[in-house]
Amino acid sequence: MNSPLSKSLISASYGSRAEESGGEVFAELKKQLSLAGPLIASSLLQYILQVISLMFVGHLGRLSLSGASMATSFAGVTGFSVMMGMGSALDTLCGQSFGAKQNHMLGIHLQRAILVLMTVCVPVAVVWAYTGQILLAFGQDPEISTEAGLYARWLIPSLFAYGLLQCCVRFLQTQNIVIPLMLTSTVTALIHILVCWVLVFKSGLGNRGAALANSISYWINVLLLVIYVRISPSCKETWTGFSRETFQDVLSFVRLAIPSATMICLEFWSFELLVLLSGLLPNPKLQTSALSIITRVSNELGAGRPMAARRAVQVVVALSISVGLIVGLIIMLARNAWGYAYSNEEEVVKYVALILPILAVSNFLDGIQCVFSGTARGCGWQKVGAFVNLGAYYAVGIPCAVLLSFVFHIGGKVLFPS
């Protein structure tokens, strides 16, 4: 799965519009870092909400963690990835409109995105309501399926909030507005810890409390961003209120949103499917618990500066490699301690430590891949990216994972490198 750090670096590549001058590479690096810092923080803090929830659930027992992990993966495959993918169409639309100085169009694109994403959320919510039955039909462990079904139902309110959050985040980051994203994400994460503690351990809801905490926190984040957009002078030219123009060309957004969603979902699904496959391995509670633990380009193209966009890609590739090496080193050094954050069971902790070195390599390569994936979205090449992801993950990755896990019986260790 794309790491939050890599996603943040790509998001930073969509966000800046400095004029070309001497020392172009240094100037580009400075702009990337000034944007990447807050975006790394906000992306990590948004991502960590579900991680925190799983940490709390993990201390309720292996079954609770397995059920929550399975539900989170199922929700990712059927809902969160769809919202993320369709929302990423704004990377292209808002990014290029902002670069071309068509500021009023950002608000129109935002409204179209919200309209489409909220409509899509309705059928997805119905699917989530039957998560337990669906997992059972696909041969998952009955106990895990039941736990996952309960967890997914309590996650339903978070789906709508997550869709709105994706729209708001992209609307702001394509305008270089990154500090508010970091601040609202920080406040939300701090509140989430308290909400999780109360709902998981004090309310008697158990793992359902963790799912409800996710919903509450996502809605808090959305509310904070909406307030900012409404009152901030920075958005007065890009958000001018609701407009009938939103309904005039909704299909233009849909035509880009579908390949955008396809591109991201094909990649996202391949990783989440590995967790679902782990539920079919021997000792599924152990396998599932362990595996679960584990905007600049478009601006420059819209402004008619393709060479600046090319330089931005070169710089962000170098940054991604550097970050990948640092993150890999941290993962390796702390591999024997990570598991304790999620579970007190020694078997789970040892299995996590065994898999993490493989994950470090996978994360490094995925960071570089994320750069080119984001570049494709910034250029509007979502269809090309979708075909590339289809071949890489489904013609090669998933078949290799199935072959090594179920034919050669190597187990969950082979799932990540696929």
C-alpha cells in the first residue's frame, strides 16, 4: 500500500508554483520540503486514526484484532479506496485549474466531487452492512467474519466523512494550503486517542467502540476543514459558495473519477486482498493479526510550464528514495518492538518481527512507484496508470502470492513482496 510519507511527497509535488530562476534544483527542493513537511504530518495523522483504533482493539484479544483487521481491509477494498480514488480526480482538475489561474473552478470541481462521492457512498454502505455474510461466503473463518461484520457496521458513518475529507484535502493542498491540514489532523488525532480509550475500554462497546471512534474522528476533521474553507481569506477566490454550475457538467468529473478510482483501487486492492488471503491460511487469527499490523505536477502543467513539472518529478524521486531508506532503517531497528503496540501475545509479536524486514524493502520500492503514480494523476494519465497497475499487481503480484502461500506453503511472509 502507498505509505503516508510517499503520498505526502507526491501531494507536495502538486502544490507549488514558484517562478523559474537560477539554482532551479535547489529552489525546487526547498519548495518540495516546505510543502512536504506539513503534508507528511497531516497524511500520517489521518492514516494513523485506523492504526490507533487497531492498537486499542488488539489489547482486547486476538479474535477482536483479527475481526477489526479483516473489517478494515474489507472496508478499504470496497469503500475507502473508492473514495480515495474518485477524490484523486481533483488532483488533476483542481491542480490544473489553480495553475491556470481559473480559481473559481476549484469550488465547482469540489462541489461536483462531493455530489458524486456521496452518491456512491450509499450502495457501499449497504455492502458494509452485510460484511459478515460476505466474508463467510468467501470462506473466511466464521468467528472472524462475525467480528468483522459488527465492526464494519459501526464503520458506516465514517465512509461518508472519509469521502468528504478526501475532497476537502485535495481542494486545499492543490492551493498550497498545507498548514491547516496539518493542524486539523493533529487536533483530530489527539481527540481520537481519548475517544478510542473511552469507547473501547470504558463504554463496554469493545471493538465496536473503535469503529465508532473512527467515525467520530473523521467527522471532526471534516468539520474543522469546512470551517476553515468558509472563514479563511485564502479560499475566498476558490470557494465562492454553492453554484448551479456544479450540475451542468457532472459527467466531466465522472469521466475522470472512474479511471482515477480504477488506477488507485487496483493498487490498493492488491494489498488489502493479501489480508483477506491471510484469513485462508492455517491459523488465520495469527496470520490476519500479524499482516494487518504491518501538487506540484498538475499546477505546472496547468500554468503551461511542463519543464518545471519534469524537474519537480526528478526532485521528488530523490526525496522518496531518501525517505524510503530512513523509514526502512527505522522498521529494521524496531522490528522486535512494533508488535507490542498492537498485541500482548508473543506469537503475534514474533511473527510481526519476522515479516517487517520484507515490509521494509516493499515500502522502499512502493515509495518510488508512488511518485510515478502521482505524476500520472497530475498529468491526467489515469487510464495508463490503471493498465500498469492491473498488469503489475494482478498479472504478477497476486498470482505469485497465491502460488507461494498455498502451493509452496511458505505462509504469510510471501504476501507483502507480491
